[in-house]
Amino acid sequence: MQTGTKWIGTWAAAPAPAEGATGFSNHTIRMMPRVSLGGDRVRVRISNAYGSRDLAIGAAHVALRDKGPAIVAGSDRMLTFGGNASALVAPGSFAISDPVELNVAALADLAVSVHLPGVVDPAFQITGRYARQTNYVSPPGDFTGAAVMPVGNMTDQWFFVSGVDVSASAEAGAVVALGDSLTDGNISTIDAYCRWPDQLARRLAARQGGRPLAVLNQGLGGNRILHDIRGDSGLRRFDRDVLAQPGISHVIVMLGTNDLRNRWAKPEEEVTGEWMIAGLKQMALRAHDRGIKIIAATLTPFGNETFMANAWNPTRERHRVLVNDWIRNGGAFDGVADFDAALRDPEIPTQMRAVDDCGDGLHPSDSGYCKMGDAIDLSLLD
């Protein structure tokens, strides 16, 4: 590293077991992450967090994205791992590439191409996550260096690529957004970048002055504070997805809606507001022990949810209100992002305003997600 610089995570995707019968056999995946903070050197993280055996990487490249599966001429860089063009990533682990010189602007789109030379069948428990944007899978073959990668399939998931870091100034930091599908941006328009962490990244990039800050979206659909589902609970993944991120200075936590909804109808996993508060207190303690500022986001209303029948009831609403009141007034956090106040209908506070509701009573519309990003006081991040 150059004097006065450090590695900062500029993009991330929370590892989770991929859903559906996804498999690869001598394919190249080209993932299209949009960075938040720019830099002149780049490295990439490839995760095998949920794999049951070694993940073989035949080759990997990073480049600036042009459009579709194409890259900008002259920007292609081969990635190595400890000086080697190929690598094996052990089960439950990840590999960080060697750095490459590449000038990347804030909010730029990259193309990260990874050749998977072996057979990776669904039983492997592939690491993936819904992307709300278009990524690409090639026909069989190594196309990592192709200027326009041939497309066998398109996908709206991330596979294996879980982080991008840039070399940034010593005063730079990173804000991790830890949450569920409302942070992941479920139901938002594909390729529109309307998730609230996207909006926060745009605001930080546009402001005059202030500390340079990246935004890392570690949202995971279905995620809960206390119990595992679709991967690890918020408490279990806090060390990996928050504390281990390079250059982290802040975390914004929005978790608890799925604890209340108990979508999987397990009586033993029905929670109270007090239990959720206890879990959030643990996150605050762990962040503060590492010198990281933690901001809590209030839980948005879902009183008219149609996504799942019987998700809302008056008892669960009382627990939501209890948690929100504690977040606002409990003093455990370094700040509050009041997403509830930003989206709730003043006439029916158990529901979102219709204009901010995607239509299922649970997930915001594109404008609602952007209002969440606008509700964060940027002074909390300085």
C-alpha cells in the first residue's frame, strides 16, 4: 500500500445459500457490481461461505463495464491470487485477489469475471444473493478476458463474488448497511439502483466536503436478528458481514421485521420486542468494542401486508412500536435513521403511504426506498 492510503470496501454482497437448481460446469460468470467510493487500485473477494467442498477458480478478471456483458476497451485486468492465475477457495472461506492498478470513479460499474472450470452442482450450496440487477453466465468456456462475453444465461443473483475493495485515503471509511430484503432492495426495479444504500451512496458522493465514505449493502432477504433462515441470523453474521469489512467506520442496522412476521410459522421462533432489543444491544456492544459507530433504523409498518397472509397482527404491531420507541430513545446507538417516520401513512400509521408501497404492503416502491436513503442524517457519518 502507498503511504497514507488503506483498503476500503466499496461494494459487497452478503453470502447466502443460492436458491433454486443453480449449477455451473466450465462456465464463466460476469458479475456487475456498482462501486460506491472510487480509487486507483482494486482487489476482489470471492466467497465459498456455504460451499461443501473446494471452489476452483480457473481464471478471474476485473474491468470497467461498458454496457450489457461488454467491458470498456483497455480496462481489462487479470486477477491473481498470491501470484497465481488460479485458486482453490476452501469451504466456508473466501479468497482476496492481489491488487491491480485500475482507475475507478465513484459510482462506477465494474465487470468481475470468474471462470469456474469444474462442475459446481446445486448440492454444492452455491454462495449467492438476489442482486436486483442483471448479471451474466457464459456458455461453456473461459471468457474472463472477452471484450463482450457471450451470454448463455442472464441472472438476477450474485454468485461467489462478495466484495470489491479500493485503495483510498487514510481518512476514508465505509458504512455497512446490515438488513433484510428492505435493505437488499427486494421488488425494486431491476437495474435502477433504487435501494436505500444506493441512494445513500449517491448522496455521499454528491456532497461537498466531508469524510470520503463507501457504502456496503449487506442486506439479505428474510434475515432476522435472532434466528437463522436463508443463511445466518444478523447476530451470527455480524462479525463476517460487518466487522470484517475493510475500512469499516459505521454500520446502519435495520433488522427485526422478519423476526416479527415469523414467516416460517415456527411457534418456538415467535419473538417479543424485548428479545429483539436484547439482540440489537449485542450488536451495539460489538460495534463499539471495535470503535465502530452504529446507527439503528426504525422498522417500517406492514399492517396491510399481502406478501404473506397473517404476517401482521396487533400483538406483533405492539412489539414493533416497542422496538422503535427503544431505538429512538434508548440511547444504545450513535444515531437513528427513522425509516418508520419517513414512510408511514400519517392517517394509518400501521401502513406505509400508498405512493411509497410497492403494492405488497411490506416492501417499499422505488420512491419509498429512495426516501429511506434520504432519511439518513449525513452528519451522523462524519
